[in-house]
Amino acid sequence: MQSKVHVRTAINGEPAEFLCEPRQSLLECLRDLCNLTGTKEGCNDGNCGACTVEMDGRIVTSCLVLGVEAEGAQIGTVEGLARGTELHPLQKAFLENAALQCGICTPGFLVAAKALLEQEPEPSEARIRLWLANNLCRCTGYDKIIRAVQQAAREMKEARP
Ligand code: FES
Ligand code: FES
């Protein structure tokens, strides 16, 4: 067995640390070592986007990132969206638009869409579709997801001072 590596990082704004094998993915570390099971495994080869998280301000597929690469990084997962019992506008909009069925893809869509709205608060429909093109959904047909992101963008705009 390979010796383990002590990784110190920050997850959703809180200091975090874990002991992982050098071969373990960030996805495995989040789910199996940090008990953050909101991030989902779909393909485990970089194609579906279910495992999307933020890492130092960029969205990454965590199945393709090694856990040891999280050393010193800022990681954002779907668990960081809600504020206590207050859902993020994207989470509310996904529920209101029935933009999920089985839910496996949903955390990845939420994390990716949040990053988009932080960078581009008023994206066009074409821009939303392009941004989310790396996130696959087998259930919804995508339109409800796009409507949800548009609704969240509108509500976030109205909430800005
Ligand atoms: S599980 Fe990582 S891209 Fe599919
Ligand atoms: S809701 Fe099932 S894959 Fe998207």
C-alpha cells in the first residue's frame, strides 16, 4: 500500500484536511474521506460533469483532479451553496422548474451554473447552454435546467442592491 499524503485545503470556506493515497481523485477524497457526498460520480472519466466542483475559482471535474492537488486550494462543492436552511436561488429555481429527476447530474449543474452567474450575472440562453455543455443529464432534456438558470439569474439580479 502506498503511504498516505496529508493534504490541507479549504472546502466551502472552511479549513479542511485529509489523508489520501497519491492515486486518489479529489472526487474520492471529498466523498470518502471528507464525507461530502453531494458531489456525484457519473462516468469517472471526465465526460459527464456530475463531479464538478470549484477549485481556486475555476470549475473542474473532480474525478480528473488528484486529491493531493487540493493542497492549499480553495474548493467549492454543492454543500456550499445553501446558507443554513436558506437554499441558493439556483437550488430553489431547480426545484420550482422540476429541473431534476434522478438528481445525479444536479450538483454538477448547480456548481457550474453558480460559477457562470458569478462571472456573468446576465448570460444569454446561448451562453448558458454553452457553459453547461460539459454537464450531461440523462433525464430532463435540458430545457428545464436552462429555464431554472435563467430564473435564478433574474432573481439574483432583483436581489442585488
Ligand atoms: S464523474 Fe467526473 S466527469 Fe463524470
Ligand atoms: S436528473 Fe437524472 S441525469 Fe440529470
